[in-house]
Amino acid sequence: MSLADLLKKRVELYWAHLKTNDPFNRALLNGTATQAMANHFLVNVRYLVQQTPIHLRKATAKAEKNGEEKLAKFFKLKCREEQGHDRWADSDIAKVNQRRIIESNSEIDPSMKGLVKHIESIIDYDPVHYLAYIFFAEYLCVVAGFEMAEAWEKKCGFPPNSMSVISNHAELDQHHVHEWVDITRDLLDEDKYKAPLLETVEETIKVHQQFYQSCWQGKSHAA
Ligand SMILES: [Fe+2]
């Protein structure tokens, strides 16, 4: 099986796990997510999205330093695509808090800072591994994003289009997924990188889950 297919399967399995076992995602899908949870999720996702162009520039520089021209070019193009996506989250946060029922908290959770550190350590280690993270993030948006955004509005009753930072990414990234077979074949040696990149995704999932746990705990803090 190709690396792209293996990565896809792992992300699908992660989403299946979140739907069944993760309290925040379960609350979201069954319509019991609170405004405090929604705000916590969006504020932290905005922070993550704000880091993406910084991470892509760091990955470009590192790839150039390693003499990996094709990889550097890929990150440079991605960086152009990723500009301004944090504005979607700005708009979502304003919509979710428009009734001002709660005092909106804009602190960045330690779990999100941990995820950002994890991403930076991936790039420092080897920018090829950052491809695995990008694939993970894009494909998770695609497999989970539409379902999450629908439940957000229809089940939880949050304002229309107030999870656009996720739904817009899902919309864009679904067109990227079919390109990943070519991207991985073109940019890396699959025999060498298949197992290490799958391991990077395993590590990312461990760190990523902690952010969802913080979204759930955000509920009790505000209650
Ligand atoms: Fe983006």
C-alpha cells in the first residue's frame, strides 16, 4: 500500500476513535457542546492556523539548507495558499460570542502550545516529516470537518457558518487529497520514509488528542 493510502487509513481510524471516545467530539456530534467549549476550540485553532505560514517558512528554509529544492518549492507554494486563514477563525469567534452569554476566554491552552512545539520539532528534525503532519492536518479536516461543522450548527445551535475555519479548510483540502500520492512519490523515497512518517503521525495523534481533552475541560471551567 502507498504511503498516502496508509496515512489516509490512519487518519480515518483516528476520526473513528474521536467520534466514539473523545468527550469533546462526542459532545459536538450529539449537540451538547457549550459556548465555552466552542470558544476554547476556535481561539486555539486560530492560534494554530496563525502559526502555519511561520512553520512553512521554517520548513522552506530547512529544506533549502538540506539541498531539497523540490521540497522547498512545495512548502513555498503552500505558504502562499495559507495566508489569512486565521481571519476565518476571527469571524467564527465573533459569531459564537455575539450574544456575550459568557466572558470569552482568549488564552492559548498549554496543549495547543504543546502541539505547536511538536510541529516545530518535526521541522527541526527533518522537513520531510512535516509533510506527514500537513497530510494529517489536511485530511483530518476533510474526514471530520463537514460532519463537525454540520453538528456545530444543526445540533449545538451555534450561528450559521461559525465554524468556517474548519469547513473552509475541508472544502479546500478535499481537492488536495488526491494529489498526495503524487506528492509523496515526487518528494520522498517511500521505502526510506514510510515507517518513520507513519511514526510521526502516531506521535502527532498523541499530542493532538490532548488539545481535544482541553476543549472538553474548557466546559467545566466556564460552568
Ligand atoms: Fe489554512
